[in-house]
Amino acid sequence: MKYSDIAYFGIRHHGPGSAESLVQALQELRPVAVLIEGPSDASALLPLLARPEMQPPVALLCYPEDDPASTSFWPFAEFSPEYQAVLWAVGNKAALRFIDLPSSARSPAEAIDAAENTDTAEASDAGNDEDPHRRDPVGTLAHAAGYEDGESWWSDIVEQNPEPGPIFAAIADAMTTLREGEGSIAKFEARREAHMRLEIAAARKEFEGPIAVVCGAWHVPALQAAHAQKADQALLKGIARRKSTMTWAPWTGPRLASGLGYGAGVVAPGWCKHLWRTRGRHDGATLWLAMIAAVLREKGHLISTASLIEAERLARTLAAIRERPKSGFEELRDASVAALFNGEALLWALVEAELLLGADVGEIPPDTPLAPLIEDLQRNQKAARLKPEALERELSVDLRSESGLFRSTLLHRLSVLGVHWGKLTDAGRSRGTFRERWTLAWEPEYAVRLVENLVYGPTIEKAANGRLIQMIGAAATLDTLAALVQSAITADLSEASSAGLVALEARAAHSSECLEILASVPPLADIIRYGEARKTETHRLSGLMERLIVEAAIALPYAVRDLDQQAAASLVGALRKADEAIRLIEPGDDVLNGWRDGLAAVLDGPRSTALLAGCAAHLLYEAGQLSAEAAAGLLGRRLSPGTPVIEAAGFFEGFFSTAGQRLIYDEGLRGAVDAWLKSLDEEAFVAHLPLLRRVFSNLDSMERRRLIEAVLGRAARLPAGLTPAPDGGEAWRRHLERLGPLLMGGGNG
């Protein structure tokens, strides 16, 4: 029987100091086999990590063939100890294996736990009541030693300690102490450790020579302890196994961060990468400060060389005070805030995302088996004759052609998945025609987003359906639901469309919030009006739309009462958009009359906020329900000297904020406004100039000139010395030049 010595290396996942110490230990041990904590059924893929074309960060992707949505990931960075162990094993022709439970033997929940907590020193998240030591044992030791986090402690003890000693033995002793008295552990966790012990025992019999076991530090005591093989085998008996598919996929640096939801992630992937790439050097702190300065200078901040020198000196001083061997992350951060940010800690956010998270995107060899969503995308790209390109290019799509509709549907489905390969250059109008205009630009991280969306389905269509259905289930408001239904129909996602309509009808039956109802009308109107371009069945939607319009009309007179400025402005915006949508779809006379009755009730309501009343008056005027003479009379009354100036200003803004050009042609309206302005004293007039400028800002330069000409073109109203014609002399032109900037905000008048 062959016999081999076993060396256990308890590491911290994605720890650069841990990775460096591990490589040194492997060089000293020269093992014949390297066993790594990871899904044992993916062992055949491990050598691919050492391929030159494989550029981390990358992730091992495993999913059951009968349930692709139950996907789990095992990310690797260049500073991950496991990745460096793989490189060493391949480079030194050592046997290489994963030894953890196979991915096919995990339930969906267990797969997520294992993928996010492949331990490495962070225990599997088996429950909310679990001992915090098991979640982050290195962090527990670090806090006990007075450190902010495990990375800094590990950097001091493992990487920067001038006399580290037998570090892996020390870590094993520390983990043994932490695990003492822990009691029973979760069944899934016990099975994982049992499986690893059996794999280690099998390797011990197979290989002659030293064997290295690379695992989460928390597991080392359990793997070293004596356990009967029969007991371990009994613990694993009955585990269901499913056939799994495994591959490598690109990953990103930020997705290695614990702050973005990765349970086994590190606080600052960018800092870890810097530590790994500057290992063995004495100028690592200087280079980090230089990187901070470069980011600040790009953002327009002046950073002097003297400030950088002062920051480095301060960092060294802080390290000495804190009894650290070198300046660590905390010292460099605190020194930067003091010397480079003038003590403004909030400015640290300027560099935090760019430096601490990084922007790395991994690459995989071209012959690597691809994830199903990426494969499906490539099939669709080929069918659509769209090649992914990094540079932006324009694409015009005709929805009346089969190929154009296919391209549009693909791009809209990808947008649902967060893959914005194509962006509509005019999202507001493109839905209203048979043509869409897109700007295409492919980004490498889109592949990562596709992999992340595997939890929703294995194809673009199924994943987009699944993601939208989840969003529909989480939608809290009627207008949000309406927008999601619009996205589903635009992307031709029948399952999500049906689920959205059911949810929309249920929500509409219980909604009484007027603003919410109004905001839901425009997206539904777009679908109804332009459904023909996408071959959409709109009969069911039309009935729902008419019901919403009636409900909005009933709720509107009560919703406009006694509002503050912000609430009134929000409701005015929703009211105008809803009215435009209603006119677009041309509902039946009963519905349309009901809507106009609601507007009339707003106009006549004694407690209606003036801004809303003015808006309602304008909408009725545009619809022909209020004649020019009646509108002029209404303005005369609402802008009369007896009306409080604030009320009159609100009504004026509500009526004219989108209808300033009416004053060019309608002398009655113009006369009413003119009379109101003349009634204001100088102080009130100056106070309302911003209002006038807002109202007239929608007019172009020609319309503004014509409005001024219309106002000044009446001889009875002209100042002395001016003639009524536009070319009436130099005095008229000077007057015009002063009026324009005064009323339109173009000068200081």
C-alpha cells in the first residue's frame, strides 16, 4: 500500500498574502498531488485555469442539466490561493483535483451556499443563528487582535511579517481553538467535510509522496481529525446526484467584493490585486498613493508631489504608532484623507469604487465550452446578422420587416437582462413609429451579466421571461407594473406579458392613488397605439386602459386639493402625459367624456391647487371644450387683481407652461396675460420673472421674436418713439434687444 504525508494549508479565499505564502510552501513541500476545496466533479476543468488565454477573474460555472436556473459559481482572481495552487501544480506536473462535494450532489440552496462560501476561511452560511466565528474566522482573529478586517491582519501576520514562522500551523491551531465547543454543525457542512476526508484518504492510497490540501482555514481541524471512513460514508449515503454541466465564464473584479453580495468575497478586490502585484517590493505603499493621486487628478483635483510625500510619511508614522510592520490599507486611507483630501473623509468616495473595486474583466480560451445563455446569444447574433463590436455603431431597424422585428426583439430582451448592447437613441419616439434607431457597442462584462441571468433560464427568451416575472412579482405600484408589461410586450415575452396583465388587473382593482394611475396610462397607451408594429393583441389591454382612465377621472378632482408645490408639479407632469396618451389611443366617447368631466371638475373645484386648475383649463382648451373667448374670460378672472398673486401665478404657469406659443396667435389670451402683468407692482413683477422665463423657455428664438412683435405691434400700446412695424427703426430694435433677454432668461435685462 502506498503511503503519503499530508500537508494542510488553511487559506483565506481571495487573500493575496495567503496566496503568496501558499506558493512558497508548495515550493518547499514539492507535493506530488494538490487537492483543492471545490466541486469534485469539475476536476477535469482545473488544468484550463493554467492556459495562457485564461485571464482571471474567471468563475467556474456549474448547473444541473435538468434545472439550469440552479446555477452556482466559484470565482477565481489572480490573487486567489486556489488559482495560484493550480498554476503551481500544472507547472510542476503534480496531480490536481477538487475534493469537495460534487456540484451534482447539492440542492439549489446548498449550491448557492457553497459557491458563495467556498470557505477558504469563511464557513458556509448554514443559518442566521450560526456562530459568527464560522462565517469569518480570520475576521474574528483580526478583531481580537485590534484590526478592522481580516485582510489587514492577514497581511501583517502572513505577508508583511518579517518573521512569520510556521504560519499555516499557527492558523490551524487558531482554527482549532475557535472550533472547540462549537457543538454540532449543519448537516450539509458535515457532509462536505466528510467528502473531503474520503477524497484525501483515497489520494493518500493512490500517491506516493507528499500531498498538499488547500482548503478554507476553518475546515483544517475537521480534515486533520481522525474519523472512521465508514462513518463518513454513512453520512454521505443517500445524497441525490444530478447530471451537471460545468464550464468557465468571464468574471469581473467588482463581483469579487463582499459588499456586492458575494459571501466569500473580500472588502477591496483592487487593493488585493495591488498587494499581489507588488509582493516582494518595498514601494507598494508609494505606488498605491500614486494611483490615488492619478484618479484625483483625472477628476480635476490638484495633487502636489509634496502632498504625496507627506501622505507617505504620515502612513509610515501611523503604522509605527499602531505597531504594524508596514503601512496597510487603513494607514494609507487615513493618510490620504489627511494629506490629499484636506481632511474631508467624504471625498474618499471619489477613489473608492475605481481603486478598491477595480474594473477588471476576465477572459476565457475560445475553445472553452460556453454557458448556455452565451451560446444562445451567439446563435441569435448569427441569425440577426449582428456582430458584437467594441466601437459604437448606428443601427436602424424597420419593424415591418421580419428581420428588423427579430433584431429589435433580441435587443429588447437583452435590455431586460441588463445587457444593454443596444441603446435606443430616441426611446421616446421610437415606439411610436415602425422604425427604431439603436446605438450598438459590446462590452466584455455583458458576458458576465448573461451568466448571472442563468438563474432565470438557459435561453435569452426564457431568462428574460423569468427575470421580468420576478420583477412583476416584486412591483409595488401600478405605474411600475405598467412599465414592466410594456417591456414584456415590446420584447415579445408572452409568459411575462400574461403574468404582468394579471398582476396589472389585480393591482388596478385595488388602486386608488391618482398619481399612480395616471403614470400607468402612457406605457399602456404606447402598447395599444403601436401594437400593430409588433403584432400585439391589444383587446384585453384596451379594456383595462379604459377602466384606468375612468378611475383616474373620478379620483382626479380629489387628488388636486391643497397640494404643496412639489406634489402639484409631480401631478401636473403625470396629468399632461396621461392626457396626451389618452388622445393618442382615441377611446370611446363615454370614456373620453368621463375624462374631460374630471378635468372640468378640477378647473371648477374651489380647493383645486391653482397649478392643476390652470393645467386642466389648458387641456380642455386644446381639446376644444373651452372656446377661445371662454378661455380669455377665464384667464381674465383667474388673473384679476383680486386674485392673490401666488394663485394667479400658479394658474398662469399651469395654463401656459407648454402652450406659450398660443400667446402669439390668440389675442384674447394675450390681452388677459398683458392685463395681469400690468396690474403687478414692480416688486411682484420682478419676483415673477423666473416664472415667465420658465413658461417661455419652450419657445424657440423665432417664436420668441414673433411673440414680442405681437405684443409690441399694437400702436395703442407702443412706447413713445416706436413704430408698429418690425423694421420701425433703431429705437424699436434696441427695445426688442432688451426685452428678449429679460423675458427669456438670456441676459441680465
